[in-house]
Amino acid sequence: MTRVAKISRLAFSFIILILSFELSAQKSIQAFQLESPPIIDGIFESKIWEKADSATHFIQMEPQPGNPESEKTIAYFGFDDENIYAVFKCFQSTPVIAKNQSRDALSKNDDIVTLILDTYNDNRSGYGFFINPLGTQIDMKINDDGRNIDLNWDTEWECESGIFDQGWCAEFKIPFNSLKYKKGIETWGINFGRIIRSNFETNYWSGTLSDDFRISQGGTLNGLKTPGSKMQLSIFPYLSIFKTSGEKINADIGGDVRWQISPNASLNGTINPDFSTVEADQQQINLTRYELRYPEKRLFFQEGNDMYNTRIKTFYSRRIQDIDFGERLNGKIGKTQFNILNVKTPNLSAENPTTFFTAARAKFDFLKSSTLGFTLVDKNWEDGFTRSLSLDYVMNLGKMWKFTGQFVGSAPGNFWSHSAWFMRFARESNIFHYHVRYTEIGENFRENVDQTGFITDDDRREIDSDVTYRFWLKNNTFEYIDLQSNNNVFWSLEGIRRSWHFTDAINFYFRNKLNFEYAYNNEYKLFEEEFYNHKHTFSLGYNTDEWSHAAVSFTSGKNFDRDFTLIKGSARVKLIQNLSLTYSANLLNFNPDPDNSSTLINVVTANYNFTKDLWLKVFAQNSTKNNNNYFYGMFAWRFKPPFGALYLIYSHDEFRDVAGFSKSDNLFLKLTYPISILN
């Protein structure tokens, strides 16, 4: 045998060994058909689960990837004709940590268990359900193999937690009709996860995961029997009554209709939807000249909105204000995931005439966990239109390598000056991340696409790169050290340098729960003239990786030819078991300050949870820049979570602008009651 043949045979054997290891690393669990459903009360019922298959021997993702869990975890999965069930029994020798009582506040600052379901068994998309020891719910949609998550997504499900002598227990009950899935298959993707806060530990049953929520690296669930194809029709009517100072009492009605055509597709419609959100946007300090982006809080846009989270964002639902009616179709057929939305807005003014918005998105699966996407967005009114067509791809090249890109063309106008594209190559995990990206945006791209999307700037050829790394030391002094470097430079399409910035930071997290961070930023901006900005930031925190924490930071530097200092402080505590208090302050001073941009912003939030679905929230915000004082109080009862709810809200707003001093008091009552017609 020649030397080349020997090397080839050795290489082939090595590849087979690696593939065998990868295949053997994927765990499987048998779904258990329950004769009688468990009572969802946070108490483990051993007789119900004694014949069920179990998920054990969890593996650390961090801080010591590949090592066994430090505390024993046992999970079970079952189903009946209408629901799926899961239960975790978490043994724990250290004190159980649980503070969060706000739904969908995802973080690793409590003890948590999670159930991840790949209901299409496509290695790309799925659902995540989380519970902490207080029974607080978190649910989310997962796309792009864990790299794109949507916490705004909500669905109906039940859970309870309970603490026992040796740890704690969590129980899940999720109706089949709360999920979209591929009918006729008995195998789903599945993973079970657990966070042990006191050990800084993240564990998964099927691992070792390279990062959180990696669908393709999970296990398999076998023997599941899903319900047959059965149409469901639900309506979500609302009634709102509101009173503003100086005006008469007003009332409004409307609602949404959801037609579950099949387990994998649904059609939603809305008439006169209530876009009055029950929470206000918190003011932010903005040291740039670009618009700030805020999350979508309105129910109608939430399902499927995550599909539009491309880097060049051609659809930003907050561009759409009030609407008369709308409809949305979303789901997945075969290897194609889709979302189509169309709405009509009323004639509000000459600047805001009657307009039709249409957004359509399709993603096609290829390779093991990669996707190819198309997006069409159209805004049409009597005297004109804007339109964009986007092509994007996400290629997962193994466990850590990723290649992504996007091209967008828009109309009207010259094609190349109204188009944009980028390419990005990255290697990333929960420990490290680095990427290089090239972007090119036409000089007139923003005037079209920003009317329906979120485009802060155009006319640029851009190169950016990020590098981050976490060193888990776990010694007598440090828990970990974080390093990061973010760099960006771009030119106009004519070759004029318009911007560069370099940001480097290091964060030390000590064993005594103190952490210290230093960050330095240096940047150049070309607007009406050249600006050289820089800043130094020093931060000190205590217990910042947990829910209850305190932190303070000091920043000084130069911002657009002005010296500035920024002092930030924040703290969050549980005063008693059900009462939490959060405070933040931002003191910004410019020198010189000809336009009175210096400001002090104070924000106080208090929450009292009678139960996880009955609470009182008080929010107060003050800004000295425009003498703005805002107070907001909400009493909320989620009697049929998450959609059936009653809200009673009072707000007071006063501010001063160029027109003078304004003040208003508002009282708002909102009732939403879901009704199932066909089930």
C-alpha cells in the first residue's frame, strides 16, 4: 500500500470516527402516552411517570463544556389526545435562586428549566418554554438554529413549580393547538435545559451545545402521536374605554380572528385592532445622530414578526400606525416557512393618507440547518408607492461556522442607488465570537426602504468585525473575564471616508460577586464637518449576573465637539416576596451646551404580584431636558393567559416644548376575552 493510500485510509477512518461520535452524541427519548394527565401543581407524581422514559445525565455548556452537571436533573415527557406534558425534578444542594415574576423576561439570573421543541423536526426552528422556581413563564419562537429568537411570541400553556427538601420541581402542560407542527410524523426534535444560578452553570440533556437554543444539536423525541388535522376558529374581541383630561369618555371595540387551518398553518384577521399598548417606551440616552429602534408590543404583529429580523431590515412593523383592518397568513409547508401580512391604514392627514402595507416572507430549508429567504415589502397610497425585494441566506457550516448574506433592491428610482447588500463570515459559540462583514448600501436606499423598514443610514461601503471571548477561570479570585473588540469603518460610494469606530472592553467578574469593567471607544464621523469622538467608561457592579443587583458607571469624553460626562446608576431589589423595586438614573452633561441637551433621567418601577397572573405595576419617569414628568399605573388581571386579560391604566404626562407647557391625564380600561368557536 502506498504512502498516499495509507494517509487517505487514515483520514477516512478519522472522518468516520468523528461522524460516529456526532451520531452517538445525539440522545433520544420515548414519548410516554399518559392514561391520566398529571395535576399541574409543581408536585412530582411518581406513580404517573414510573413507566416513562427519562432524560438524565445532563451536560454542561458552561462554565466547563462537556463536563457532567454538578447537580442531578431528571426530566420526563408525556402526551395525551390534547396536550403534551413535561416535568423536571431538579436536585440541588445549594439554595434555590428565584426572583423574577415578570413573564417573558428571559435571562440567566434565576434557576430555570427549559423545554425546547423542534415540532417540524427540521433542525432550524422550534419553541422554547421556560419556568423558574416561582412558576414564572417565558415562551419564545426559535429560528435560524437558535440564532434568531422572538420573545414577543406568546401562546396558551400552563406551568407550576414547587420547592422540596432536596431541590425543586417544574411541570409543563402545552396544548397541541398552541403549536404549529408537521402532522403525521412521530418524531420531533427535543432538548431539556437547566440553569443552576449559584454555579454559573448552563446544562443541556443533549449536548455539548455550542450555544443556547441550537436546535440542530438537540436530541430526538420518538413515538409521539399528534392529533389529526382539525380546523380551529377563535376570536379575540376587545373593548376599551378611555378618558383624557378635557375630553369626553370614548369607547372602542374591535378584535382579531384566528383560523387554524391545519396544525402547520393559520390565518389571522383583524378589524379596528386596539393598538393601545399597556406599557410605555422607556426613554433612552442617545449619543448618536441615528434613530433608536424600539420593540414591537402590539399583538397583531407579533406572530411571525421574527421572520423579518434580517440585518438589512426592510420591514419594521412600528412604521405602521393605526389601521382599519388587516390579515396575516403564516405557517410551514414542507421545507417552506412563510408569513404574509396586509393592512390598510385610515386617512389621518395629507401627510398620512390611506395606505396599504404588504409584507411577504418565505424561507426555504436546505442542507442540515441552513435557509434561503425572500422578502417582499410594499407600501402603496394614492399618489405613490415604495417597494423592496430581498434575498438572504443563512448557512450553518458545522457547529460553529456561519456564512450569511443579503441583497435588497427597491423601487422607485435607479436600481443600484436604491439597493444594498452584505456578506458575513463568523465563528461563534457561547465562549467566543468573531466575524468579518462587508456591506454596501446605495446612496438613495434609505428614502425608499426606511418608509417600511429600519434603515439608519445609506451611501456606504462598510467593513466591520467583532471579537469576543470569555475566560472561565473559576479560581479563588475570578469567576470569569470577558474581552471584546468591536470595529467598524465605512466610506461613501465615491470613496470618501465617512466613519470609523473602535471599541474595546474588558470585564472582570469576581468570586465575591463584584464586577469591574473598562471600555474605550474612539470614533470619527463626517457630517456637516469632521468630528473626532472618544469616551472612557468605568463600571462597577454587584451581583449583576443575578436578578437582584446594583451597578454604577462613569463615562467621559468628547461627543461632536462637546465635552461630556455621563453617570449611570441602576438597582433592582425584592423588598418582600411579591414586591420588587427597580431604579435607574442617567445624568448627562455637555460642555458647551447651546441647545440644552444636558439632562437627568430618573426611572422608577414597582411591581407587586398577587399571583403570576394578577399584578400591580407603577412606573414613573422624569427627564429634565424638556421638564417631562410621566407617571403610569396599571392593574392587570390575566384571567385566561396569555390573551384573556383586563387592564386598568392611569397615566399622567407633562412636558415643555417649543409650543409651551402641556399636561394630560388619561384613564384607560381594556378587556380582551378569547372565545373558541371551533375546537
